[in-house]
Amino acid sequence: MSVLEKISSVELGSRLKMARNAVRVTQEEAAAAIGVGRTTIVAIENGERQVRPSELAKLAELYRVSVNSLLRETAVHFDLVPQFRRSLSAREDQGASLEAANTLQKLVALSVELERLLGRKWNAISFPEYRILRSGWQERAEDLAAEIRQRLGIGSGPIANIFVLVESGLGVRLFIQRLPSKISGVFAYHDEIGACILLNSVHPVERRSWTCAHEMAHFLTNRYAADITWTEKHNHNLEERFADRFAAAFLMPSSVLRLRYSEISEESGKFSPKDLVFLAYSFNVSVEAMGRRLEQLGLLPEGTYDSLVRRGFSVKVANELFGLQASAAGNFIPRLTWLALEAYQRGLLTGGQVADMLGLDRISVRSLAESLLASELDDEVH
Amino acid sequence: MAELELVCADASALINILGSGVPEEILESIRGRIVVTNQVFREVKRCPFEGEKIFRPLIPLREGGFLEVVELDQASLEVFISLVGAVPPDDLDDGEASTIAYGVFHDGAVVVDERKGRRICRERFPQLRTICSLDLFRMYFERCGSNFERCRSALRSAIERTRMHIPHDYRVWTEAILAGSAVTEANAKVHGSKYSARSRTPERCHPIPK
């Protein structure tokens, strides 16, 4: 029995449909590519007609996926995109939203597939869901941040690497990949898969840290509503404001920040822009985030940060003058990469499959394997 | 090993050849017909390689007749589907699967570097002649050996620019060449190394076709 006879036509049809929708190809376009009528595509996608090898190869090319990814037995195909209905319908920029949702879905599916291939289990950690009340929501966000810090056993100091913390401490599947620049992050939750956060690799590490903390709040307060976080504030409803306040409180706890602010101010007699930059770096957050947090806590007058910027204050220039380096908080290798490299090392995946899964080119996969696996890649040739 | 009349290269091999900086010379030294499947050509051509200097010769190689891009026929397609759709971990990516499928039906040698791909070749198509990128480089050295420095620089370039993996069986030879040994000297080192006493002996490497 051939592979195409063995695989369920309904399953393969559904995978083809998802792949077509992901690249927004119409059924008519797909039909034209393989020289059949639209009704044949409908029949293939409904599992009523078996796709032929030549048709499958052409459709995979059109949908920009590998035939291997469509047929792989361990491949996980589930649809997270409908959960983004609210985000997709709320904004004009549906293209970027759909791209982000599809990227998260692909990464989560690959992650689950690799776990199955390697016989690994994902240790999802049970966290209760907290309700947001309209009255006193700011204090509630501060309290929740403190509570989560306590549960994670991290005290109230600066967080060295929030990505590792979120992945291992909260059991969230975390991915960092290129997204449309106007999108900072994506969050979704699935009962079988757990919480998933995708951060934009194009953004600076401080912004990614902030987004990560922001998405954490969605996980803790309203996990069944998938969310896309935009760089510009749109539809700033209570949930979004709560998530921002939580992020600020989680990354910059008020008790420690007040203490550090007082120490600096007392030592130098005043709190200058250089102190602001220094404080931001010590908490692994952006200067803007630190400035606004100090305003939020009443340590700086409201509008101070905007006023500094208007007067020509530049973070970039300040960094150069102080000789400050980018923070090390970006040193994070997502678990997906580890799993893929382990499968490669064990000869369960080829370099081409790893490249396809991680969205990398082969040379990058070779470099990763060379540096992370070193001599363990020794192999027999003949 | 007889003269290679048809060589079907996987994406990994094609990348290594391009990384050498002298792809035309390497392909010419093979003498037989060199083909890559449409799947392999697409993989190497597509982003993020586009714009990379080392990949620029790809289209001219095809246009200049150094490299032929082939489509899988019906019979090859069946084998291709059976390889990409095999039960993991016996499934392959599209590039390797198409290369092997083409080689099986056209009586060619396939250039496959990956450990997994080579294992599947051995198990499913024991008659299929399977070589690796380093075999192509060794042919190049044999046939263009008069310009040793140029050959050596091509090998170094492939290792440095495209991170060409040196399989265990070829380490002694490669190290000898990079250290400046002549080809005959490097071959002698392979046969004289303590490594040859082990099961994965260089004797089992394909001899260079004359």
C-alpha cells in the first residue's frame, strides 16, 4: 500500500487546506496550478478524492511547504488561528495578524511533533486563572506580579533572563521568531498544549522582555482569549492596561525600585538621565519603560520621560557615551531549537528537515550544530 | 568504481560546491552528467540564500550547462512520496528524497551527506551508489591536482564559508591536505593511519574514479 493510500484522505485534505489558507491561496488558484477544476480541490480538501503524487508535489510548491511536512506521520496539525478571531476582526491589519497567528501555530505544532519524536513530555505547570476587577485593577496587577514572583521563588530583585524563567518556571512554550515589525508578541492557550508565547526577534531584547511579561498577564488572567500585542497602543481596554501594569510591576517591583531610586538620589543629590539609563540597564528593561515606571510610582513627575525626549535625550547616544553593552537577557535558545538539534544529533532528522522546521538556511543549521553539538556529530560515511 | 556517468547531488552537496568558490571547476572535474532535482534547486535558490554572494553562481551554473535541473517522472515521484511519507524516523526531507528517487530510476550515483539519508539509502536501496561531497572534492584534487593551491583553497573555502561537514572517514585526508600535504601523501596518510585498523576503514571509502 502506498503512502498516499495509507494516510487518511480526510487528514491529508485538512492539512492541505490549512497550508493553502496559511498562504492565502484561493481554491481556484490551487486548481489552476494542478490543472483541475475548483470542485476537485474541494473534494481533495474534504477527503473525498485522493490527491495524486504529482498534484501533491505541485500543491506543496504552491503553498511553500515541504511534501515531507504534509505527510509526516508525527506532524501535528491543529488550528489555533480561530482563537484569534477577536484580534483578526478587530484590526484593519489582518494580514499581519494572520501571519503572526500562523507562525505561532507552526512553531507550536513543530514543538509538539519533536517532543513526540524524541519521546519527551512537556511539563506544563498548573497556574490558576485570576480575575480582573475594574475597581482597584492597578493594585491588583501589582499584587499579582508580587504573588507570581513569590511562587517562582525569585524574590524582588531584577530578573536576569525572563525568557528562561517563563519557559521553565511557568511552563509556557516560548518562541522567538521574526514577525511583522508592528507586532510585539502573540499569546495563545490550548488545553492539550498549554500556554504559548511568541516574541518578535526583530525587536530589542528589552522590548521582548516587556512583551513577554505582558503576555504572561494574559496567561494568568484571560488565557482562553488569544492575543496579539502591537507596538502602537490600539484598543487599550482594561485587559491590556492590566497586562501593561503587571509587566511593569513584574519586571520592576515597586519596593526594590523605590529603594534603588532613593539610594541613587541620595548619593548624587539628584536623579539625572544617566541614572535613568543605568537603572534601566540594571533591571534589563528599556529606558522608556523605566522612565514611565518611575512616573507611575510617583518617583518622577508625570511627563518627565516625554520631556526628556523632547529636549533631545537619546537612549542610543546615552548608551554610546556610557559604553553600555546590550544586556545579556537575550541569551536564550528556545527549547524548539534544542529539540530539533537533538533529533538531528540522533539521526532522527536531516539537516534539511531541521532547516525547514526552524525556518533557517542549511548553513545556519550547520553552524548551530557545529557550535552546540561539536564533535558529537561524528558520523559514518560508508 | 567505474566512471560516474550520472551524478545526482543533494542540496547539501550543491551548497558545498558553491561554497568552494569554484563550482564550475568542481562540476567539470566530475565529467559525467550532473543533475539536481527541481526540489533541490528550489531549496538552494530560495531565501535566505538570495543575495548571498556564494550562491550567485547558481543560475549561471544552470545556464552554462554545468548543472542540469531535472523533474521527477511518475515512477520517481512514487519513490519520492514513499521516502518523504515514511514513518519517522525513516522519512526524509524533500531534497534528499527527490535526489535518491531520481538516482534510483536513472542508474546514477547520488551525493548525500546526511547520516540519516545515507542510512536510508543503505537500507532501502543497497544497490544505489552513494557518495558524499568530500568524494567530489577528492575527484577535483585528482583531476586538477596540478594546481594544488587552488584546489586546497576551494576545500578550505567550502569548510569555512558553508560549514561543510567533514565526515569521520575523511578527517585524516582533509587535515593532511589542509596542512599542505600532496594528494598522494594525504591518501597514504589515510591508509597508514591508526584509524584504518578500525571497522570504519578508509578502504571502504570509494576509490577515486580514474
